[in-house]
Amino acid sequence: MKNNPLTPSNIRKTWHYLKKNGPAEAFVSALERLSEKKNTTYTYAPPSEEELSRQRLSQNISQILFSILVPVYQTPEPYFREMITSVRTQTYENWELILADASPTGRLQSVAESFRDSRIRYIKLAENKGISANTNEALSLACGSYIGLLDHDDVLTPDALYEMARAIEESKNNGTAVSLLYSDEDKWDGGSSFYDANLKPSFDQDLLWSNNYICHFLVMEGTLMKELAFRPAFDGAQDYDLVLRAARQLGKERPESRKSLQVLNISRVLYHWRCHRESTADNPQSKRYAYEAGLEAVREDLRERGIEAQVSHSKHLGFYRVDYEDIFRDRPEVAMVTGPIYRGNRIAGGALNARGEPVYQGLWRGFDGGHLHRAGLWQSCSMGDFKNCLLRTELYEVFLQTYPQFAPDQTGRDIPEKDQRKAWADFVHQNGCLILYDPERH
């Protein structure tokens, strides 16, 4: 689908951005949105009928029971039906759907019961205590060894649970007990249009502190989710708070495993986030309180980890900026912080991929890298440029002692920077450390 930049949704977002950040920033943001819409297309490619049939007949998947929790509140009946149908049409059939309805009437009960499926458990709550408390009611009834979260007006792709079960089984066969899984997602207009795909990286704690990029479709080990539960103080960002605490808990259990933390990304769109005027997908201002709750969740997580840092809202709602007092003191796993390198007004270096190529090659100065704003966020990277960086001095000295061929000498010999940064990156990762990209480092 090729998006029209002059939709009512985009006009509203631009107006709110102008009021928040001023005309100069709004002008740059508008230029980026126009550039993005001009050059970006996305088409959701559903699995073929042959593939879905193969999944239904597959006997190679363990019989994991998934509990799907859905807090419900005055959901429009068509949306409610579509959500339930998306679960009932899963190719993987060992699931239970727990609907915790806090609506003032029981109107939706008859809809749920009309499906005549014993796997659907409808619970009428006595009162609406908020999304966290309501979800906890559903959580207390969950029997699954893994628990997934689904919003009341969104839908799963038909292969969502199959892909989760397959990934869990493969990890188990490889000797890894995965505790948290998440997939890619996109937005959906309720008809035939899918857009704004969120194609996610592997687990990245720094990116997570900047934004809840994990979001949907989230599946977590049942015992872990029940231990953590949802906290009403973080309503609106309750999933974000849950994931931050889960990552912290898993890090305590396996501190030697900084890379995986028992978290697995499935690089496939398994979740369609419905976009309508009242949803945060279409109108970020509709839940401004959620972004304040997200800010406090990040602050608390850093405090609990003993990290001294200031957290603030970035230019974009739902995205945060972390500023450290002394990153090398508080983050012993960080070996290098690199910043953007510009040639003229375009990025020519900074964060580099495993091939040594700039991740944001050619991006205009002031642009943030599209609707996900990734180029404007803290994140880990495979390699980093030396031209604009901070190094952990003691580790770099060990590196030079280990690889003296990269140390400067008095002959003035030219050491190719690409060779040096690759050797340094390999050394950093072999020592279990990180290279971070700070987009605001100058």
C-alpha cells in the first residue's frame, strides 16, 4: 500500500507536533514524512492457503497451551467479532481466549457465546478498575504455559500462534528455554489496507528504553507474567512496564547472557493493529497519559538497575531520551558510544552494520528515519565509527595490547580504519560488551 501523506490522521499529527516542537522542527518533520511516503511502499504478504493447510496438519509442534488475554471495554461489536474470529482461525489450535469485559452492559457476552467454542472464556467484571486490574483478572484465570496479549479491537494473523509454538519448540531443541517472544506488526484500516510495518530488531535494551518497540504480538512464559503481573500505576503503558521488568528479571537470572536474555524476535508480521480515530495508532494525543506512564516506567527501570540517568520525552510522543551522568561507570557492558558522521547534510557514518556500512546512510540531517524514528534513538549496533565516539579507555588499551598492529607508531603508517573498527568490534563482542549509537552525540 502506498500511503497518502495528506490524510486527516497525518494532518492532526503534524498540528500536534507543531504545537509541541515549534515551526522549524515541524517543517523538517513534514519534509521527512513527505519523503517517506513518496519512497516507501509496504504490502502485507499473508501465508498461502497451502502453507496454512500444512500448518494445520503439522505433527511436529509440541502441544503448548497459549492463553490469550483480552481486556474488553465497550468494544464495537464488529471489531469484537473480528478479534475473536482471528483467534478461532489460528492454524495452531491449542489455545484459550480469556475475555475480561468491564463494559457497563453485558452486550458483548451474547457475541462471545454465539461462537459456541469452549476455548473462549468470557468473564463479566463487576466494575471497571482500569486496564491493568482488568487484565490481571484475566491473568489469574490463565492456564497456559505461555500467555499472549491481544487488544480488543486488533487481530492476529492466522499463523501467529503456530509461529510462536514453532519458535519455542526450536529453541527448546537447541537447549534454550525462551521466556519472551515478540513478532513484527503493522497497522490496519479495518479493510484491505495494511501499512506502517514495524519490522523489529533482535532484543535491544537501549532501544527498549527509548521506545516500546516490542509492543505486539507479545507472548511471555506464564509463570513469569503471573509473577510480574500488571501495575495500575502504569495504566496506558502497562505492557511497556511489564516488558521492562521482565527484561530486568531475566537479566538477573542469566547475567552472562546479555545478548539474548531469553528473548526472541520472530521476524514476521503476526499482528494487525487496527487504526481508527480513537486509537493510539491513529491519534497519539488520544492517550497522552500513556506516554507519561511510559516515561515513569523507564525512569523506574533505570533506578532499579542502579543507573543514574535523566529520562525525558523526545520530539515524538511515546519516544524517550536517556541522558547518562557517566555511561561507562553505570553501564559496565558498554565499550563504545558512537555518534552520526555527516557528509554535507547527509549521514555518512556512525552506526554501522556487520558489513561496516552506515545503517542510516544518506539520511538528511534532522530526519529521524521514518515513522518509527529509529535514527533518532539510542540503540546497539554491530560496529561504530571512531571519528565521533567515546571509548572505554581501559578496554581499548587492552585491545591495542592484544592487537598491536592497530596501535599508532612513529612510522606514520596508514592503518585502514575499516580494518581497525572491525577488529575492535569483534574484540568488543567477544568480551560480551556493547557498541551503542547516540544520535545526539556531536
